[in-house]
Amino acid sequence: MSGASNFDVELAEGRVLQERDRGLARIAHQLGGEGADDCIACGEPIPAKRRQAMPSAQRCAGCQEKAERRGRQYARG
Ligand SMILES: [Zn+2]
């Protein structure tokens, strides 16, 4: 019978997944996935007002505008 050990494995896997999710969340934050303090494009600090208005902002207003313009061009082909 291996029922007990299967349960142990499931517990262990659950713990690993939790730790992995925490690690990914931390990495995402470091990479700016949850918004960045400094613009990822020019490195200038993003104004607190802008971060409040758009918590996921990773660029200052100027660079965001440029990126969106570029994105639209790519989207258009
Ligand atoms: Zn910028």
C-alpha cells in the first residue's frame, strides 16, 4: 500500500508550488511586472502621481507614449 506516501508527495508538491509562485511573484516585481519605481526605458523615476494612477506602469509618460506608438505600428504591420 502506498496511499500514505502518495499523500506525503502531494503535500510536498503543494509546498514546492507555493514557494515557486512566491519566487515568480518576487521576480516579476523585480522585473517591473507590478510596476516600476524607475522607467524601464530611460531610467528616470516615475512620478508617484503616475504610479498611483497606473500601478502597473513601467515607463514614464514620455516613454510609454513612444512604446505605445511603436506597438501600434507593429500591430498595424
Ligand atoms: Zn522614460
